[in-house]
Amino acid sequence: MLLETYDKQGLTFITSVLGATSTAGVTAYRGDLVLIQGSFREGSTTDRKPPELLLYQTAILADAEKIIFINGLFRELQHIPQFIEKYKAALTPDTLTLFFVENIPENMLIELEGVTFKCLPYKEGMVWNETLELLYIEKADLKGQSAEDKVVTMYEAAKSFSTKTSPIAFEEAVGKTFIVKKDAAVGPV
């Protein structure tokens, strides 16, 4: 299966769910997805430094060859091309995407290399919880389901989600981005 292959290649990071769903031939993953792997440590051909770039807090459904659904957080809209470059072989026009992006001011529908990206502004919180709220999925709707099947429920709800915007070119979308200012405060006050 595709997601197990990614796991063996070291493309998964901080995994919380990786396993088969009750839908035959479909697996689910929750965790971070590596966009740029860390370099090998000096003198090693197997031990890598931490990843240089991640797609955060993802929820993914895939069959043996293709990504069916992917949800997660991009720190910057400009990282979408790295995602496409790394996972292009598994993306199709039917891949359903639903991404939160820190540096966009409004909902966007972006078509890039045959894939439609539904992008939403992100302020704070857990992407999983924000997505459940966005798709009107109640905790009761998930009760009794396996962790893997909860991703299937999210996918089914995401099918009818619309950004209520017209498609725009990636270059136009990048022109609307802004610089995210993070709080410098760390730790207890």
C-alpha cells in the first residue's frame, strides 16, 4: 500500500495513525508528511537529520497507488510546489484536497498541475479539530469508529465542501499571501 511505502521511505513523521480502513484496499494516515527530507548525518547512509519541510497535521486516505484525500497545514502557500514535486505520482485530478494555509487571507481554489487545491486561512488550533468543525462533523458522528475510519468519515463530508470561490492561478494566489508574524514569547510568564 502507498502509505506504508511512504512510511518505509521515511516520508512520514510523528505518526499517530497508519492502518487499513474498513473500505477494502484503502489505508489511512494521520501525522506530518515530509516534503523535504533532512540530509544524512555525517558518515551515514541511513541516519537522517530531521525533515527540512513538512506538511503538518495531515489526514490522508490512499489506495495502493493514489492519494484519495489529503488534509493538512502548509505554513506557506509557496510550499505547494514542493508537495506536488514529492508526491506527483500519487496525485490525480480526483484527489480531494483540503488544506489550511497560514499565509493566506481568504479561501482559495487553486488549480495546479491537474490537481485542485482547496485552501483555507489558518489562525490556530489543531487541524483535525478545525476540519471537523468546518465540515460539521460532531464527535457523536465518529463514535465507535476506528481511528482509520474517522478519516473516511472526514473524506465523505469533505466531498461536498466548497470554498465558495472561483479557481485562480497559483501565481495569482501567491500574490495575495502575507508574512505571518509569530509571537516571540515562549514559556510561562
